[in-house]
Amino acid sequence: MSSDSIVLAQLQVQDCTAELYVNGIPLIRLTPARVPIENVAVEHLLVPSTNSIEVVVEPGPSPSLARTGYGELGFRAMEAVGRLVRFPEGVPGLVEHGELLGETRFGWASPHPERRAFPAAVSTQVELGPAHGRWAWQDAPQLTLDQALLEEACALIDRVEAALRAGLVEPLWQLAELQVKDVLRAYPALSESELRADLAELLHHHQQATDPVIPHDPSNHDFRLVAGGKLLELCDRDWTTSIKLRDPKDGSPVPYRLFVARIGPALRIVR
């Protein structure tokens, strides 16, 4: 990968809700009430050789039911497009300013049929060469979403929340060590000192709230297995992250998104 360009995943929707996955990892969810296009940097999610892009249109009512929450809708014109685009540094994040690496598109343009079953998924594959090498999570075992895994994940959330609440860089840095190492490998323009400074600034900002963390509620958790069952996304039924910081200005929740994998004997933060 070139150091003067970056690969972004892009989701663009018209009059529908859709979720974009890269290599089985959910990245972006857009609804008709949100902006119709969003980009996310994905260098840290690309794998050697074959990479997949998938769009799930009108997903189920919660993350764990995104692919299986069956329903039917009457016709309305809709479109959802997922892309991987390589952009030079400093250009606007629109596809016409970059190199389109791959695209998958869903469209319903005429009332034939008059009704369709959802969720509907479209996907494609993109060959990207060696990328940044193989990630530790790719060799992790598949997880089983049972009570033991839920309890282990909640215990990890407790540790992350405690570190966020304490406002100290080192405990949080240690918990996210694997994730940070991968970010530094994927984005060589970054440095460890810059990431530490960014984390310190984040913690300082939220320390200005009475309680910088909104305590997680296990009854709201809707963890889901992704990336072929090797990653567990820590999310809630309303599509929010299970870990939420508190905005010191108005107390509103600020997402803190995490994916974990079993690396060695324990669940570790990997994305």
C-alpha cells in the first residue's frame, strides 16, 4: 500500500437503511434520516489477497438479527452502494476523486416485484495483494456465543470502563495493545507518541464530565459474532456501542466501538 494514499470504505444510500461490511466486519450503518454517504478508513481491516465488500439492505431490528430478521416491504425506490476506494492524500472523499477498487450495488427501481423480502445482501471481492500482512485475529479460533463468552466479554467491558473512568493512559493502552500495534502497522504515518497524545486528550476531555462513562447495561447487550465468527462486536440492541463515554457538555453518549477476539487464552481488543 502507498504511504501517500489511503483506502476508504464508502457506503452510499438512497431511501433505505443499509449496513456495510468489509471482510465480514460491520463498519457503517446509514438510515434515511442520516447523511446519505459516509467514508471510513479501512487500512487496518484489509487482509492479504482477497477482500470482501458486502452491503446488507434493510437489516433486521438489532445487530444480532441484522441478517436474519426477516420482513417484507412494499415497493419504494431505493439504492445502496458499497465501495472500496483508494484516495490520494488531501482530496475530497468522493469516488470521482479516487481510484475505485471495488463496488457492490443494490437497487430497487421499479415495482416489479411489488414486494420484496429483506434483509437483502449484495457483495463483491477485491484483490489487494499483500496489504499490510496477516493480522493476529485472522488466526484466532471461531467463538461460540454462549453464556461463558457473554460473561467474559462483560468482564472485559468492566475493565475498559474502569480505565476510561480513571482517565489514565497506561491501563487503557495495555488493554488495547494489540489494536494499537495493528493501527501503527496499517498507518505508518502515525507514531506511538501521537496515539498516546490523542488518547490522553480523549481521556482529559471526558474527565470533565461528572462521570466520564455511561455504565453498560447487560440487559441491553446484543453482542454479535462477525468476521466468520472470529470477532465479537460489543454492541447493544439499539445499534449503539456497549461502551459509551459521556459528553461533558450535555451528557449525551459518545460511542466507543470495540471488536474482540480470543488471542491466546483470553479475549483481547483487536479492533
